[in-house]
Amino acid sequence: MGRFSGGPLKIFHGTATPGLAEEIANHLGLRIGDCGVSRFQNGEIQVIVNESVRGDDAFVVQSTCSPPNDTLMELLILIDALRRASARRVTAVIPFYGYARQDRKTRGREPITAKLVANLLTTAHCDRVLTMDLHAGQIQGFFDIPVDHLTALPLLTDYIVGKHLEDLIVVSPDVGGVARARNMAERLGATFGVIEKRRRRPNESEVMTVIGEVKDRTAILFDDIIDTGGTIAKAAHALIENGAKAVYACATHPIFAGEAFSTLAEAPFEEIIVTNTIPVTMPPEKTEGLNVKVLSVAPLLAEAIVRIHEDLSVSKLFE
């Protein structure tokens, strides 16, 4: 494998994001580490590392996306296998950090799964975590190991700038994403707004009020994830009803669960812009007329991996 100034570096991956891992390895001029992930007859996960990693700096690329229980367990078992094989350091590269939406107790007898997963990674003897656009930035504080938190914001804004859109307003589909929308608006030199909504039950929302002047403007709906698509689709309809001349959707993590494709296809989007932190597979029968642009985060993650490996500043990536 490759030798950088920090010594030997190796890239491994589970079954969640093999394409992204290959892209990262190509950017680094490396091959993927020889590792097999399979299942026993009863469904238990089996991992075999087929090459020596003794003294190596190992990076495991794995989003904890659908099916989240399997991909999370794969990640934990991969980390354990590399640790027991005497890797010098094991870094979990988690482009999409699952179970992050339960990051606090909003009522009695609720779990805090974002903290639970952090504990599991630490218990598996992961040395550090590299992730992107956490659902809430304070999740970094749930870890007792170093966390490098990247953002796809520059990648997404550069793409929007390249489209030469006029009269822009960046809109958060809910109050919780105001800071996110403001950051994008500042980068684009645009105004920003927010949609106030009330959630009746998980994955269902009701649009209440559009805050901000959207009439005759091109609106960019910006969120960290698109799950079932219901929230952002209703937000798009609300913007059009309030006079927006065009609506674009923009998000880092394309979960696209349930009937997301059908829901999004029926919404008035010019384009839906996402990244490949989660693989996007679009069934043709549900995506007619749906324009989805997938941007690759591989160059950003590859550069961060090199900086971690060589003990350089990761924050320099955003200066």
C-alpha cells in the first residue's frame, strides 16, 4: 500500500459505500485493503482482513446508512478486526453518521442514540472519527476521542455558483436549520429565510409560515438530510405558493427512504443537489422528471485522510 510521510496508510470499507471508498483510494493513489465482509447462516456478520496491517494507519470508510443496524455493526466489527491485527491507528471515516437525529431527550423515556453510537465506537477502540455534516454539531462532544467534522457546504455552494442563478434566497425548511441556511446565504451573497412548521409525528410535517421575501426569487432549500422527502417537498410547494419563481433542493445526505422519490418527483423542484455520502440508486419507475445531481465528497475526504495521517491541520481545508 501507499507510504506517505506518516508511514503506511491503508483504506478499508464495508458494504455501505464501496464506490465512495474506491474514489477516495484513487485520489490517494492507493488500492483498497484486502478485506472480506460476509454473513454466517444466521445473519451474523463475519469480517476477515486478508493482509497484514501491523503498524499501519488504517481508515475504514463506512456510512451508517440503510440498513443502519447492519452497516453500524459492520463498522464496529471492522474496527475490532483491525485493532486486533495490531494496526497502529484505526480511524472510522463515517460520511453519514446514522442515529444522529435522536441527539437529546425531548420527552421522558427517550434514548439518546447519537451518544450511544459514539460510545460503541469508542468501546470498539476506534482512535478517531472523520465525518461530514452531523445532524447537530454538538454531537462531536459525545465522543471521548478526536472527531474531525467536515462540511459539504463549499462543494454545494460552488456548484450553485456555477449555475449563475439570479435573485437567490436560501431557505431553511425548518427553524433548526437557520444557521445552516445563513452560512450558505453568506457564501452565495444571498438573503435567507426559514419555513416554520409543526411536526405531528416522525417523518410527517405541516408547513405553517414562510419567513422571508421569496416573491420573484430563486429559492435554494438547504438541509443536512433528505429522508422521506415530505418536509422539503411541502416546503417547495409553500415557496411556489408564496411567489418564488424557481425552487432548488440542496442537502448533504440523500437518505431517500420510503416513497421519497415519488414525493420529490411530484414537488416543483428544478433540481435536487446532493452528495454521495450515501449511495443514490434511482428506480426509473419512480423518478420520471426528477432531476438529481450527485456531487462527490471523495476529494475532500481524501485530503482530510492525508492530513490526519500526516498530523496536519484539517481545519485548513476550510480557510
